[in-house]
Amino acid sequence: MTTVAKAGWSGVKNGRLLRQADGEFDILVTVDRNLSFQQRVIDFRLAVIVLKAPSNRLQDLLPLVPQVLDTVATIPLGSVVVIS
């Protein structure tokens, strides 16, 4: 597990980000609600979990963690799941 910043991918746009993560990670977790509309996730060997919260602050995202953990166990590659 890593973050975009730790991987040195800060500022990388969605298409390139998916290409870089493809094959290296199984799941990409993001708060970018547009990613799944702008990119064909099915073309990649990873799944995307989109977190939909009032903000990307930790206090707003923490309530989503149980559902994220459940989703991680079952999400198929090439799919997108929105958790709110």
C-alpha cells in the first residue's frame, strides 16, 4: 500500500496514473469522482474504489473504511465501486 505522493506520482493525471498503477497494484482508492467517467477502467488490470464524502479530510473518510475493507475483498479487476 502506498500513496500517490509516496510513489512520486503527485500531479500525474488520471490516464497516466492508471497506466502507472496497472499491474503494480490491484486496487486504486481515490476521491476523484470523475476518474471513472473520464477513463475506461475496464482496460486496466486493477479496480477502482471511489470515496464519496463531504471532503477528503480524514474525519470525513474514516466512516467509509468498513465498507472499503468489505469491497477490497470482492471487487473484480476492471471495475469501479463508489462508496459513500
